[in-house]
Amino acid sequence: MNFPFAINFDEFLKFSHKNLIEYLAKNKALVIDGVQDFDEFYKFLKTRVAVSMRPKHPASHKDYPELVHVSDNLYEGKLQKGLLTNGNLPLHFDGILNDIVESGIFLWCKKSADHGGAIRLIDVQRVYNDLPLKMKAAIETLEVTYDLSYQTLFRLYGLQLTGEGSKDLINTQEIYLQNFPLVRRSPFSGEKTLFFLFNLFHSFPLLPEYLPSEKLFEELKKCLLNSKYQRVLKLKNNQALIFDQIALMHGRDAFTGERVVVRGLFR
């Protein structure tokens, strides 16, 4: 998987809404160099896309509560004031707990980590395109059930619970199951993608008898982890990344040292 070369911020400021959508439809991601002033970048971006207004929480940006401001190097694998950690973040799609999964993500890096912290992007649109025709036909209308309980999420992220209210969460044993379509379409390109969170997999409901669940799980997971679909990108200081998160599954490597990043979602 290849990214186009990064564009500079002045060039980005010439983008219309149509330019941005067409760029993401073709390339899935856009890297922007020289974003010195986040306020200028964010105010311009809001004239081009509909930024999701997220509820305020302890990790919210002080000026823009709808954004997450990851500005501490204090997490050390523990959950403190939000699901934030400097440990490895497994491959995922953001906003999976919401009624509508947002189409896009933007990140702005004020300070890159001293070591680690690279972003991993999996081209799930290309993964789907490369599936055998028989496999595509079998999964076209399938749903997949995920276990989205606190216990599962904390185990996945390797987190410990600390702080107020943690005892109640630790004692939460109930399983929260939710179904999602296995195949989606990118809102930018209209192309089909493999929307499969294998890390949170629980089951395939209504799976045809001729299609064993374990075999299907392993085949899809193997496809997603094939290195030819992956791109590793470590954001530099004053660099921004905008990408189609229905077409690109993402994760982040563990890091050491301070890393200051602002993240937002859009539709």
C-alpha cells in the first residue's frame, strides 16, 4: 500500500470540499506538511467537512471539546481519564460504539514521540477487492457480532483501571454484544471494504452451515494482516493526516517520550 507524497499546508488551503472528497476517494489518505498553526488548520477543515461533535470528557481539547487532545506521557499502560495509553493500540475503527460510525479521521501532530508511536494503516478496501469471488459472495450480506464490553476492551488494550469509578468498571461482568455488517462501502469512493474487527470478534450470526466459523475468521484475519496491505507512517512535528477510516483500518505502535497529538472525526 502506498501513500501519495505529502502536500504542503498552503496547497491544502486551496482544496474545495469536492477536491478533498475526490482526493480521499482516490488515495484514501492525505498527509499535510507544515501545519504550524492548528487553529488555522482546524477552522479551515471545518469549512470542508462536517466534524463530529463528540461529548466532552477528561481528554478533550481545552478549546475544542469535540476533539481528543493526547498530550501526556503519563499513561504508562494504565487507563487514566479516558481510554488512552502509550502502549500498543491494536488495529481498529474509531467510534464503533456509536450509532453511526464516522467516515473519516484527522490527526495533527504537535510533537512526535522520541521512540515508536508509528501509525499502522490497513487498506481494507484493497483486502476486499482481492478476496476470491466465492468468498465475496459468501460474506456479502453477513453480519459479525463483537464483544464490546469493558472487560474485553481493557484486555485488548492491555490497560489497568485506575481512578474514580474504576472499581465499578472492574466489576462489570456483563457482555455487550453488537452486530455490524461485515462488508461496508466507503462514503468517499463508494467501493466495498472489509469492516472486520477481529480483535473484538465474538461470533458470526446466521452463518451458512457450509462456511465454518473458525475457518472464515482465520482466513479474513490472515488477509488483513498481510503486509502488502499495510503502510506504517510516523507523523512528524507539525504534520497532519486525514484518512478514510472505512477504507483504512488503523492502529498505533507503543511509544516512549512525550507525544502530543490532536484527533477528530468527521462525516
